Amino acid sequence: MLSQITKNQDQTKMKLTLALSLTSLLGIGLVLAIINGPLSAAVIIIALVTILIFILKTEWGVYLIILSLVSGQLVRIPLTGTSAIQPTDILVVILVSIWLIKKIILNQKIKSTFIGPFLCVFLSIAFISLINGLRFLDTDQAIISFFYLIRIASYMTLFFIGADIFSQQKKIYTLEKILLSAFFVIAAIGIVQVIVFPSLAKWAALYGWDPHMGRLFSTFLDPNFAGAFLVMGFIISLAFLFYAKSFEGRVALISASLLMLVAVILTYSRSTYLFLFISFFVLSILRSKKFLLVGIVAIIILMLIFPKSLDRIQGGFSIDESARTRFKTWENTLTIIKDHPMLGVGFNSFRYAQESYTFSKETTGGHAGAGSDSSLLFIFATTGFFGLLSYLIFYFLALIKTKKTFNYSLSAQQKGIGLALFSIMVGFLFHSVFVNSLFYPAIMAPFFLMLGLISAENKVSKITKH
């Protein structure tokens, strides 16, 4: 008891010290901002207030990160060339930095399961691969590549943050609601977008985006990534629906599921359809085989309502222009892998590797040049055999953890998360063959947070009412 009181007092002192320090910085910042103008003042105030919130209420920082996903690719801060960062990237890096500093100051252990060490092994190999690949990069390229590594490491660290601060079911419930709200908003914006802004043709000419005629891309400006994100939301909604006890909760989850399913169909993305079918099949087999029939009927009805989806599926059995482009990127990536098999070209120096190989802009330019049309090939090309092996071990262990959580957890809340994640991860393996979705920030954030949730030591185990 005495040690707990002492620990609480240390935490209180730390928070007060940090709060006073930030207040002082805020005062200095305001003085400088007033001198430089109102815009600078607003930016400094927002930044310092955000940092203060992250220090005092870490879970609020997580909520803010989830809500920031809604902005998608609409808000981009350019770096060099076509490289850019989003507000979510900045928030994640700030949150992770503050959380690590607090852990160091309080001398606290970082909570994890058997998954965590293998995640650290992958990140270590990614760092070694980047150091090894620096000899092929100039200074600017090295800085950008290092930033990408920091960004990916920050998103993956959300796993440890989720396990650390979401040990109470009330906090998990709040996170679930905010997360589902983000999925719902992205789906709603996407449906409106299809009606009023069905093409990116103008933006394709001005900013280098693919035109995506008549397809749902929402704020992500890409139907494949938007589709993967929405499939995640759809599967999570269904998984939570099985454990919802209140009538209002069931109605809300059914409504959200239907909206997201319609949005997924409107992406007309074949890789997304494959993701949807596999994840839904796994979820139904694990939880309710009768539900499988209901879902298949619903999907067929929607595809009949939107016949273009059937054309897209039929086109999947033929080699069209999209397939030829994807095959070309695979061929290019395999060429790089052949020349750098053990440690790759460095994470993430893939864009610069492609430029050095003089691959055509048609397959590597625009906003897709930093990745490959396959997550596993991307990992192999950037971190080599050792990086790919470590990531596959992590992924396999995460599958085991999610399945065990679904099978054996006493908490209905945890069982729902385990069911959703296991179903999503199986489908993701297939989706990531065609799209570099495993490293898309808007997908990594909810994925690693939820993976952390089932790794947390819950203080209470009881039925969660949605």
C-alpha cells in the first residue's frame, strides 16, 4: 500500500512539473507568436495545448489520433518531391515520444506479451537495413528514409501504448466508440463523394493522383486503401454486434455495418472484395455459420444493385491494364530483391532504389513510388530476408494471440476484439498481396492499438454493453 501511495505521488509530481514547464513554454511561445503574427500564435498555442493533453491524459491523445484519420490525404504537409506527412503522423510521433519520456522518468516497465519482442526485432532489422543502405543515398534521401522508419516505428509503438493505458474496460469502450465513429464518418463521406465528386481526373493532372473514375475513395483518395480501412470497420462492427447487449447498441452497430458494406462495394476494388469475403467467411465460421448465409445474401443483393461490382469481379479473372501494371511493379520489386536479398535496400529507401534502377514513372511515380503493390514484397525489398522472416513471425504470433483471446477470454469485450482482429488479419494477408496495405498509416493505427488492447491486463472482466 505504501509503495502504491509513493508511486501515485511521484506520478502527480511529474505531471505537475511537466504542466508547469509547458505553461512557461506557452507564455514564451505566446510572446514570440505575438511578435511574429496571429497565425504563428495560433499554431504555437494548438501545439502546446496538444502536448499538454498528451502528457496529462494519454488516452485522449489516442482518441485524437483516431479522429485525425478522418482527414485522410486531404491535409498533407510536403517534405521533398512527392513525400509528405499527414497530421496523424505528427500526432503519433508526439504521443509516442511523450509516452516514452514518461516511462523513463517514472522508471516504469513497458507492458507487452510475447508479440512485443518480435515487433522490436523487426524494427531493429529495419534500422540495420537502413544503416546498411545509406551508402546508396544522398543526405536528403537518407533523412527522408530515416523519417519513414521513425513514422513506422511510432505507429507500431501504439501496440505498447494500447497495452499500457487501456487496461480498464471503460477506456476500451470509449476507444471502440471513437474508432467506430471514424469508420462511419469515412464511409459516409465516401458515399457523398461518389455522388458529388465521382472522379479524381482533375487532381490526377494537378497533383499526381490516379483518376479513379466513379469509385469511392473518400478522404483517402484511393479506393484500395479506403476499401481496406472500411472492411476493417465492417468486420469490427459485426464482431462487436455478437456481444452487444443493449437494443440501442445493436441498432447502431447494424446501421454502421450496412453503411460500411455499401461503401466497400462502391470502391469497386477487387483486392478489397477479396479482403471482405475472406474476413467475413472467417468471422462467420468462428462465431455463427448461420450468419454466413445472411451475409452472402446481403452482399449478393448489393452487388445486383451495383452491377459494376460484378463487372469488376469478372475482370479479376482476366489481365487488364490494372493487372499488367501490378505485375510490372512486382517484377521491378523482385529485381531489387534479387540484388539485395539479405538486408534489402533499407527501410524505407524503396523509392530511391527504383529511381536508381530507372524503372518507369508509370509504375513507380506519383504517390505510390515509396511502396510496392505488395506488402510482403515491400518488406523483402527494404529489409531483406531477415526483415521478412521477423515480420512473418510477429504476424503469426499475433494471429495466435487473437485466436486465443477469442477462445479463452472471460471478457466479452476482449472476445469481440479478438474475433475481429483474427478475421481481419487472415483477410489482410490476401489483400496485402495486391496492395501495400500493411504499412498504410490509417490502417496501422487502429490495427496496432487494438492488438495492444487484447494484450492489456484488464482489471475487470464483465460483459460490455455496446
